[in-house]
Amino acid sequence: MNLGIPEQEILKRVENFASSKVRDRASEIDESSSFPTDLIDEMGRIGVFSTYIPKEYGGLGFSLSALMESIRIISRECASTSLIPDVTVSLFGEPILKYGSEPLKKKYLSRIARGTIGALAITEPGAGSDAAGIKTTAIRKGDGYIINGGKTFITNGGEAKFFLASAVTSPEKKHHGITLFALDKEMSGLSVGNEFKKMGIRGTSTTEVLMDDVEVGEEQMVGELNEGFKIEMDTLNVGRIGIASQAIGISEGAIRDVINYGNDFKINRKEGAMFKLADMINMLHSSVSKYNESIGLVEAGRDTTLLSSLSKLQAGDSAVKITSDAVEILGHRAMSQEYPTERRYREAKITQIYEGTNEIQRLIIAREILKIGGPKF
């Protein structure tokens, strides 16, 4: 990972923000399930949202590495806070940047750079991991489309000002008949439905997004007609690296808990605890290695399907095991909300689930390996 001096400077700024402000707020955000509006505003000011946005749209024009490292740093303190810019930039901003028209780029990327929140709305009650099984439709009307349907478990749903939503435009073509549209929250017929209570990442807003005769012009289409599924898969490749960065940050926070609190109570020097700590470091090292390699492929313009799935799988599974072991080492202390370890344990689980469950990642990995005729790392 090659971060230039300006990028290193912004990461120092993010480190200071995370340790001085996010750390103190993390438990309260979790306990009250409150959206951290003040922290989001500050992330907008210090450049977290603008890191990966090109300069011509008001961003800093830094690398994907800088964005992902920012997410990783903030995740060490609070996974909820880190997820909000991650979803905005990697799941809304990235496809707009890569596939959107110039007017769409100017309209949305400049707002993201200032810290305005966005969301990806593709999951439906009957179509989670099966992104091609959606029922939302976009019917042609004049120079635009009428969209009807409902999305569920949409991260940032209650706070997003715009959504990238999938809809069926050619049902006879199945997954080759899906199109993506950029929708503004204030559009007539678009509403936010139920908000879900969650075991972890409680500071994020996770909701239904409902569309009842939402009328959009053709200019709101992202990419070409019926190109939506391809764009979704490409977007999720980058998004999965973002989840890996979150999982790695959570793991690093849990290991820090073991070192700090275990030393305070003289329990991390016991042989059993040292064995677990060594295993935790081994899993973390493997996660970071795959994560760095997947970022390198994206930045080189190469296909990252295999490495993105390997990265998310490794980092997510490791985060759950690492936080579980941290709880075991710290014992009853880790069961108390006085310490952050129990929150990290709950935060880790979601990294195995969203943006394609780790079972789906295993299918992708196996298919990619069969496609290329064996491992060629």
C-alpha cells in the first residue's frame, strides 16, 4: 500500500479525530442507538467523505487506500461511525463516479465531498444475497420511468439524501434486465419505512425505502439500460473491501482491549491467554494481507472479484473469532458495558452478513477458482 505524504497527513487527522472524539462517544452511541450527527459533520470537515472524490468534484482526489484506511482507523473506535461514510462513498459515490453521466457526477459527488449522506438500495424482503431476484419495477413513461417497489435493511436509509436503487426494466431478461437509478429523498412517492433495531452498529440508520409511483427522468439512470446488475456486482467488489477494513478495525480494537485491560488485571500474561493472543494476531495479519492485495488490484484497474471476496471472508470470520477470544480472555469484564469489548463482539457479527454473506463469498471464491482452473496467487 503506497500512501503519499498528503494522504498520510489526512490519516493523521483521522487518527486524532478517532482517538480524541469517536472513542469517547462510541459507548453512548451504541447504548442510545443514536445517529452521531456531530461526528458525521466533523468527518465532513476533516475530509473523510472527500478523500476519494476527485478534485474536479470538490474532493481531495486521494487513493482508495486512503479512504479504506480512514474507515479502518475509525472502526477501531466505533463501527457505526465508520460505516456511514463507507456506505456513502463506496456504495453510492463509487458507481456514480465510474458509471454516472457527467451531470450526475456534478450533482452528487460534490455533495458527498461536503459530507452529505447517500445509500445503496438493492436489498428486498425476498432478494438479499440474490440481488437478481428483485421485484421493484421501473416502467417506461415518456422520457422517464415510474418506479414501484420496496427495499429493506438499507444502511443510512433514514439519513440519506439520495439513493442508488435497482429496478427491473426488462423482466424477460432476468438479471440482465435490471437498471440502476439515482433517486433524491425529496422525490414524490419516495419514503422511508420502518427502522430496524439491531444487535450491533446501532448508531447507523437501517430502514425500509419505499417507492410508490416515483417518477424519474432518464437522466437519473446510472450506466446503461439493463446494465444494473453488472454495476451492482462491480460496486460490491469495492464495497466488500470496505467491510474488510471495518472488520480489521474492529479486530484491532479488540486486540488493544486484551493488551490494555488484560495487563491492568494481570490476565494477559497467562499461558492460555498468550496462545489466544498469538492466534488473534495471526488471523489479523492474514486479514490485512488480503485486504492490502485487494486494494492494490482495484487501484491497478484489475478484476478484484476473487480477492474482494477472500478479503471480506477472511476479515469478517476473523473479526468474529478475535472478538470472541477477547471476551474469553477478559472474562466477566468483557460482559460489562463498562468495557468496549462486548460492543465490538456484537459489531463484528454484521461483517459476516452484509454486502454478501460469507457463505455467498465462499460460492464466489469457489466459482472464480474453478473458472481459472486452480489457485494462481
